[in-house]
Amino acid sequence: MVPQLKHMIKSNKKLAIYMEGALETENGKMGLGVMRYSLNPIMCAIDSRYAGQTVREAVGQPFDYPVVSSVAEAHAMACEVLVLGIAPSGGKFPDAWDKPVKDSLASGMSLINGLHDDLNARFGHLLNTGNPDQVIWDVRKPKKNYSIASAQAAQLKNTRVLLIGTDMAVGKMTTGLELYRWFKNQGFSADFLATGQIGITVTGKGIPLDAIKVDQACGAVEDLVMSAKDRDFVFIEGQGSLLHPGSTATLPLMRGSCATHLILCHRAKMNTLFDHPHIKVPPLDEFITLNEAVAAACGSLTKATCIGVALNTFGMSTEEADHKIAEIENETGLTTTDVIRYGPDKLAKVLLEKVG
């Protein structure tokens, strides 16, 4: 079994999501993921630009949590935990966040940190030693060592679905969690394996893949997959993309998981990479072929077939979304849907057909 994570936050603790300056941006994906999937009660989001509105009113996301302007206002609403809901490029803690973090800790709140920085080292002295429930959870802090991968997962008889993407923040975690919940609700033996800070935060387990030494990354994924060897359907959260010049995450995910199936995640309006507009997204059928070829050739000992496309159509009208879904189905020959707009049923059923 994967060890239980240290500094986990009790599920009854009330959360405030720190989103200052990022509520409507791609960098706010941590906060939006927590809003969608956390089991904890969420009291508010913090972004002074939209104070007085709900998240839905402010940016169109389907959450009716109030937006407030400061940590002090959040604390006045009985919030017990501040979640850093912003994922800046490179995962670096900005100095501008010193004051809100210090204010939250001084008021007795705990902190959930999804960035690379060790905030226990930076702010741990501000914790109230008389309150064992007040903690700083550095979600991206990995174990010191992992085993070296040996393609053990290839010997498993279960179905292992790896979520791949055309870019960062295209819906890999969301698609995996939606499919996992569908299979669980239908009575199947299933698991979701988190490999990034948001997935770990909302499920309480997983590995922070991008914080693990490169030589041990495949082994860390393999250990995680082997911990779910008794589950019939395993959904592995994807990270990064083969397209992205700064991403190394796809290869260890393929090697460590020995995936049997792939699902491609893509943003409907996206023609270039989000932070590299000079890099164009190739035709999706070509990109799918590339991922299948790499998965088969990189020592995973399995042939992973892409069974569908999960499309993020946020911001589109129903007519626009339906047109884009039909266009991509025609281009790729694969079942395509938006798992938030329409649910994961189409992808789930095609996966069941494929595994017989």
C-alpha cells in the first residue's frame, strides 16, 4: 500500500481557497479542482477583484461559493484552512503571498500548499504548537526514495487507463476522477491514482510526480499502480504532454503504469500550447498515433490503445460544443465528449466495450 500522507487535513475542516488575481485564469486550476472535488466544506474563495460575487457570477464556473477580498474575511466566516489555489508557472511560491499566509497562520488556520516550496520550512515557526490540528501540508513533498521500475504492472490483468493531454491543464485529472466516480457508482472495482498536487489534495493519496527525481519517477508510478493491483479498473492521472518542451512527465507515466488504454484530453478552443503560442497543436489523430507508438516502444511491455477524447468545451455554447465534438469524432474516429458538460457515460461505456 502507498503510505498515508503526512499532514492530511480532516474532512470536516472548512476551507477558504486563495485565488487572488487568478480566479479566471488557467493558473487557478488548483483552486477550481478543489472546489469541484474536495470532500471538505468550502466557505469561500479569495480574490479581491470579485469580492461580493459568487464564483459563478464572477467567472462562470459552476460554483456558488462567495468571493471575499481577504484572509481576514475568510477567517471571519469560520474558515479553518487556507488552500493555495493558484499554480504559478514552475510551481514557485511568490513573495507577495507572504502576508496572506502569515495572516492565516496567525489566526490559527492550517495551510494546504501545492507548490514546490517547502512552506513548513518557511512558515512552520508560526504554527501554534498547542494546537495539533493546525498544520502546513506541503502536498508536493515526495518520499526520499522510490524503487527503480521494472515493468511489473505489465503482468497485471486489470485495465489501466492513462489520461494523456495535448497540453498542461486540459482536464486530465478531471476526466480521470469523473470516470473513476462513474465506475464506482456502477459497482465496479476501481481506483483513481493521483500524480499531481490537486489530485493528491482531493483524494488524500498519490505521488507528486514532478517533484520526484527523474531516475525514480518510473518507479514511483509503478509503486502507485501496484498498490491498486486488486482493482479491476485503474485510472492514472496524467501530467504534462509529449508536445510540451518543458514536460518530462508522460514517459514515466507510460513506463510505470504499463497502461492498457489511453484517453486524450484536449481544450476545444486550443490551437497552440497555452504558454508557448509558437508551438502548434498537430492534428489530433497524428498526436494520438504518436502517443500510442511511444507507449508501445518505451519499455512498458504493453500496447496501449486510445479509446476516446475528453474535450474541455468550457465557454462554448451548447451548439458550438456539439459541433466541435462531432468535428473531433470525425477527425479521430474516436468517441468524444465533454465529461463535465455531458458526463463520462460515453467514454465509460466504450471502455467497457473494449475490455469485453
